[in-house]
Amino acid sequence: MANALGLDFGTTNTVLAQASQRADTSSISFLSAAGESDTMRTALSFIKDPQLGAAALQVEAGQAAIRAFIDNPGECRFLQSIKTFAASPLFQGTMIHGRRFQFEDLMEVFLKRLEAYAGDNWPSPVGRVVTGRPVHFAGARPDPDLALQRYNEALSRMGFPDLHYVYEPVAAAFYFAQNLKHDATVLVADFGGGTSDFSLIRFETQAGRIRATPVGHSGVGVAGDQFDARIIDHLVAPEIGKGSQFTSFGKRLDVPGSYYANFSRWNQLSIFKTTREYADLKGLVRDAVEPEKLELFIDLIEHDEGYRLNQAVSATKMALSSAEEADFRFEPLGRAGEKSVRRRDFEDWIEGDLVRITAALEDVLDKTRTAPDAVDKVFLTGGTSFVPAVRRIFSERFATDRIETGGELISIAHGLALIGERDDIGQWTVPVSG
């Protein structure tokens, strides 16, 4: 029987790990229509199902949700990266096939699908649950207390009796520390979809048991999704009206840039589709100087092209991690969606984001008065850590032989489960206010 359950509810992927009394951990595997996996894409799909009743919805999660979305164009409501709404006071819910879902509803639905996919692999009864949280949530004005209250509500509905929250880079550090051969001061840089978080921890071995002392934390709401947004903003947005104009009472005005800020956050397109702002956009077409561009913009949203856009952007970003130039291909734009991208241009686009990430790194070192040469190990985790410009931030400050990577998808969940087994868990948890 599992004593502790680690939940890494990620922006892009979700992983659950369970700990045993022997202090080892294992991932929980899920079996859905898309096959078996021990990671789950943080995505949901909703389709009306007449066989279940007029108001009933058929719900899928992860890759099964993506498959449902692809197989049922126009009928399926698809949501990705729902974690990005957790700390937003502005997000008060979204309408899905005539029903309003608040954030905690979406999180609950997602977790229940995971429980169903896990089947007999789901630990029962579940005792202590340790959930990861970023040091700084994503969003313009994130409210971390609100996010944890929403987490608490959703997890309580699952019947979990003992809830704890731990900074995600701290959990990754615990996972990494299992392989340490000597006492060490470890800096963990966790690059998720929405946030870049840093944690400095001192690990020492006493009587055969790892003793950990927190030194400091820092973070910023910038990571892989922001890099994606920069690519979209430069390659796609100009083709669908960014920078164009419309006429109003004899004057030419710029099409509001906020439409394209929403579009560049591809994972929020399904929410944008239901807003008043989107209705206003459609009303501009008749007065647009280049109406064909706005019509294409609307067509992309109406046909829920957010997922395909994400695939195209991810492929380009990944290719630029190993090549100086890569192709961008997004078929819905036609010929305008075939472009070549140079790594140096991409790095120019994300320069401001790199500055913010660097500032967060310097912040944790400055606050703790830790010189770079006093850090014994640097552990980079998360997909964005493969971006060469991000890696340079660390190679310019730390000796190359001190920098390590690994466990990009599982490190946080397994670290959370390990923390859940500790007698001093209160030292590592973040309280829920309100």
C-alpha cells in the first residue's frame, strides 16, 4: 500500500508517483483509448453524448483527449494547460456545451479521468498527498493563495484527507539527491511550460539518511509557453492581421494587439473563443483594411487549430535546439505558413524572457549570498532546459562538470512522493492561506 502520493500537476504534463515504506517510488501508469503511459498530457476534451442523456458529456484526458479532438472536429471542446488559469482572479470559469466549469471543476474532472485510467494501479486508500506548486505561478498578476485554494478544493473533492504543497524545484532536488555520493549544495532549475523555478538546497548524509536543509527559492512566470508565444507572435500573427488597420468614423485605427496576445497563447484559444473580445474581433472584419487576414484569424479559431499550431511551434523550437536553422510549417496558413527560422532570430525574440530568467537565478544566489563556485551541483530539468540560450545562462556561471540533466518528466512527482515519506514534511511544505 502506498503511504504517500506525489502529484506533479504540470502545465504540459501530469505525473503521479507513489512511495512505499521502503522509501522507493514508482510512477502510476494509465491505460486509456490512446494506450498506456506513466505521464498524462494536461488536456481535457468534452463531447456531448446523447446515449448518456441530453446534458451528459463524454470526457477524456491526456492523449485520449487529443485523439477525441482530432476525430471529432467541430463537436469537441478541447482544453490544454489548464494550470495556467489556476492563479488568475480573472478566470471565473468557462462555458462548455452549455455548462459552466470553474478551475476547480476542471482539475477535479481531470483527476477523476486519471483515476479511471489508472484502474487497479490507483492506490487505495490514499493517505498523504503531496502536490507540487511553482515558486511563482504563470500569469500577469497571479494570486498564489487563490491557486492553492482552488487546488485544495479540487483535491478535497477526490477524498484525499491529508494535503500538502511543495515547491516544484524542491521536489526535483529530492529526486536528484538520491544519486548524490557526497554532501553537496545543489541548485535545481525547473523549467516547466509556464514557469522557471530555482531552488537551492544543502544535502548531507547522517547515519545513512539524507538530511536536507532549504537554502532559498526564486522563480518567474516565464518558460516554454512564453517562448512558443514569441514564435507565434513573429511568424503567425502578422499573417492574420497583427499590425493591420480598420476604419472607424473615417479614421484608420490599429487592430487591437490584445487579440494577438490571446492568440499567441495557443493553449488559451478555446477560452478566447467564448469571450466578448472574440465577438468584437469578428465585428471588425467588415471595416478591416485587410479583411482576408482577419477572416483567416477567425477561421483558425473556429476550427480549433490551437493544437496543430502547438505541434508546429514545438517542432521548430526542438529543431533549433540542435541546428542553427529550422523550418516552420503550419498548413492552415497555406504558403504563408512555410518559413525558415534562424536560431539567432529566435534568441533575439526571447531576449527579454532570458533576462527575466537570469534575474530570477541571480536573485536566489544573491538572497542566499551564495557564490556560483559554492554550488556543487546544478540540476536542470524540464524541456526548456534544452534551449541553447537557456543552457548558456548556466554554463557562463557554473563549471560544465557541475551541470547535470535528467528525469525531465518524472523528477518532480517522484521527489514529491519522497518528501511525503519524511517525518519533517512540515519543513518543506507551503501553507494554504484563507
